[in-house]
Amino acid sequence: MPLLKPEQDIWPLHLLDEPETEASKTLEIVQSACNESATVESEYAESAQARATMLAEEGTWWALYTLARFEKKLMRQLLEIEVPFYGPTIARRYRSPQGRLRTSVEPLFPNYVFIMGDEMARYNAVSTGSVSRWMPVANSVELVTDLRQIRSLILTDAPLSPELRLMPGQKVRVKTGIFKGFEGTIIRRENEVRLLISVRYMGRGASVALDDCQLEAI
């Protein structure tokens, strides 16, 4: 049986992108047109940078805990009512009872879907009937930073393993390869070195196998 096309697990697609704000665009115009006024440029640059930071993480984030196996249904409902969301999914390969190799797309964080919006967006999401409980995210900047890294990791198409319990270890940065620039925690399992990328809000994450030579301590 062919693998069904993965359902959309993020909306809008640019939800976690690094922002390119109108303020930064305007700043470039002002800088090129007013080079003779360094003071004005400096003040405007500081203002634009502050605005860019604010816009990058604007909006309230909520963690929704779904009913059992309702993650994909909730995301379909959120897409229909146009509430911004992210519920990361990964492909998992397994063997059927008949020994055939199968692939399924499953939530990386079972029962969790994150949404961004105001109280009305939260109310509309909970009103779908797919949510068991909800929680506001106190540190949305930290959450968005972690979710961006998780999404980037998933988009590499590397084989990932969900990690339900984070273990203490060395903080590292990847020096080479397609994961260059990623930061995370090293965990070891059966003589295999794995880099753990986590979402601090949940104490969960995903890991990928790497070689020692690719890593540097931070």
C-alpha cells in the first residue's frame, strides 16, 4: 500500500521563519538615502532592530493537549478555521506482522499541538472538541527558537528518533555536514553518539546519529 501524502503540520508555512520586517526594509532605504545623517540612522537602526525582535516572536503561544490520537484531526480543524499552528510530524518505518516494511507519519510530540494567536484563537481551537486541555506558553521566545530548530532538523529528512526523556550531557554545536550550526545535547546509546535537539518547554525532542569529529563543545 503506497504511503499517503503527509498532512500539513504547520500553517502558515512561514510561521516559524526568521522575520524580514517592514522595519528592516525601510531601514535599508533610509540608510542609503541619508548617509549624511549618522545620528538619525543610528537611532532608526536601534528602533528597527527592537521592532524586528518584537515582530519575530509576536503573538501569544498556547500548548494544546489533544485527545488520544487527535493530533492530525485537530490540525485539519485549525487549518480550516485559519488558526496558526505547528504540530511536528516525522516518518517512522516499521515492519508489519507479515514482515513487510511500512512507513507511517506520526506526531513527534504525541498529544501536543502549538498554536499562536489571541484569546479568540485559543477559544476557537478548544471549541473544535479535539482538545483535552490547554496551557499558555510563558516564554514564547524560547519556544519559537526551539521549534524552529526542530522544524529545520525534520526538513533535512534525516532518520529521527523521538526522545521522551531528556538526559543530562554535553552541550555541543555541529561543525560540519548538513547539520552544521545545530546546537543540542549529546546522548549516547549502544555506542552510538546522538545529538539531541529539544523543546525546553516540554522536556522532549528528537535525536540524530552523528560522529564525534563533527561536534565541538560550547
